[in-house]
Amino acid sequence: MHKCVISFLLSFSFSTLAQTVLKQRIWVRNEYHVNKISTIKNFPYPVPQGAKLKTVSEIKTKDENDLVVINTVTSEIVVGDTTTIIQGNKEIDFDLYPHSGGWANLAIDERDPSIMHVNYLLNHKNTIAKGRKYHIYDKEIKPDKTVDTIILQNRISVGDVYMYEKFKEKNRHKFENKEWFKYANYIEVLNKKDTTKIDYFLVDHFDRNSDYQLIAQNRDFFPFNTHKWDVGPITIPIKYRMGGKKNGNSYDHEFTADLNLGAFVGWTLWGKTRLRYEGEKWVSLTPTNFQIGGFLSLSTATLDTANTNTGKNPLKVNEKSTIGVITPGIGLMFGIANVNIGLFGGWDFGYGPESTNLNYHALPVPWIGFGLSYNLNAFYSK
């Protein structure tokens, strides 16, 4: 009965009904080993006399296909008669285990496919109320992994904002004795009435200036829980409409089979995906997910005497007319690998001068249909 007329969807064939991930996140478990790599800037490196130094520079350009090309330039110099001190960056690393847990995105390193970066989600903004006093504790990490703490006391907030994790004073046990806290900056916000007491803490658990990498041995296996938003076209090839009465007249139940393309937006209520580290590269194994979402489609319907018998002006035999139909609805989808199938329900609303003649126009009971889509996205970025 319905013929799809959405011009922007006509370019899609059945094989290209691919959803696009708008926003996704995975839960990194506490038992995973995640390396936190911090950089000490302007670290003094002593270079003995006569030593050779090799400098490597990278130049990024784009080729004719607009792809990034990295060119490496290497040069060599010899140090003179005395020891020379050069300034450079020094990396030090810490294993967060067993406190690696947190929501994150994953990304494979562009130059080294054996490295999986863990990009922990930033904390929400926390505003310290105007006039509140607080202390800042900034940690300076040394090459031997000891820490110098710089304390800035009795700061008075003017609406200061920090993207730190918030802990009530009674919950300080959740972080105070953790290994990661030894290297984390934090803030003590004092009680409004009694400044000898602490009201709450703001802690920089996963600071944005460090790099986090998942540590793995060959054939290690990592299951992850996932949550994400998906958007894309969907096809509902089979619909069933129940029979009933309208305006005192009966209409029959109906099965229809058509392309029925529409746009779908869904949220993953539950998702499970797995990674395996194999041969110095990461392999994504079969994921599963369960989604809920809504869809919208535009189409046309051809009116005739059979589908307008409940209307105020039903068409006569051999009379036909075409109206537009807009169909909103909701659905539940289950996905295995990149194929998503699901159950949908929707309501048809005709538009045009004869739209109210359609038997199925604006019915309170939705039709039920079977939906299908295909997802081309890996849960980590490459």
C-alpha cells in the first residue's frame, strides 16, 4: 500500500542501511591494567662530551587523496668538549590497577596498531559557590615517581569552575588510600559556617594532560560493557495492522510488505563487546547490544474503495487518490555483530485533502512491524 518517496533515502540500497554512532562509551573494569603516562616538561638531560645526538622531526602533509602523510627527517650532531645539558620531555608511567574503572572511549594509535589509547570521559563541571574558601593541592611528579605537593591555601571562589570528580567528606575513604590519588591534584572545599572543617573534595582522577593505554599480553581477552547513540536509516519490510472499527464501520486486519524506509535514532540500553590482543594488534570480536529508540518515515498511500470504507467520503469503485503519510514510532532492536533486527510499532498520519478517509489514519492502536538495519561502526575508533 505504501510507496516510499523520501528523496534523501532513495540513494540507499538495502545493503547500505548503515547506522552511524553519534556518541559511545565503554566501561573499563578495575581489574584491567591501564598505564597512565605523564610527561615531565623541560627535564634536564646531561649529554657527555663527544656523544652523538640524533634528532628526529616529523612533517605532516596531505597527498592528492587528502590523506595525511607523515615524513620523518633525521639528523645527527656531535656534542663538543664539555658535558651539555639539554631540555626535553620525559615520560613516566603508572599502572592504575586495581583502580582503572571508568567510562571511556578507545582509540588505536595511528602509528602503532599495538597501542590502544583509553580516553576516559571528562568529569562534569563543578562550580564552587561564590565566597566559599578552598585549598588547592597541585602534585608535581618527579622522575623517580616521588611527588612534591604545592598547596595554595584559603582561596576565595568567585564562581570558580573545575572539571574534577566530586566527593563528600564522608566518602574520602573512596579515594584517600588509593595508589592513583598519590599523583592526583585535588581541592578541599571548606565548610561555609566552620572553615576548620571540609565540606567536600574535588579530585582530578583521570587528568586530561596524561595518556592512558590498555596493557595487554598476547591473546589477552577484554570484555566491555557499552552504551552509545546510533542514528541512521532503517527498513521495516513487514507490517501488521489489526482490524477494528472507525466512524461506525469495520476495517480488516492487514499484512503489508514494502521497503518502508525511515530514519532511526536509538540508545543502547545494554551492550557487550570484546577485544583480543593478538599478534601485536587489536581484534574486535562479535558484539551484541539491545537498543530502544524512535523512528520517522515519510511515504505516500494510494486510496481506493477498500482502504477508505470508514472515511466520511469513501472512494467509489475504480476511484483512486494519492496522499502523503508521515509515520512516527518506537522500536526495540537486538544486534549481533553489525546486524540489528527488532520489533517496531508506529502510527500513520495522512496529510492532504483526503487524508482522513484513510482507514488507518491516526488510529490509537499502532501497527506492528519487523525492522532491520546494519551498523558499519567499530566500537573503537581507528
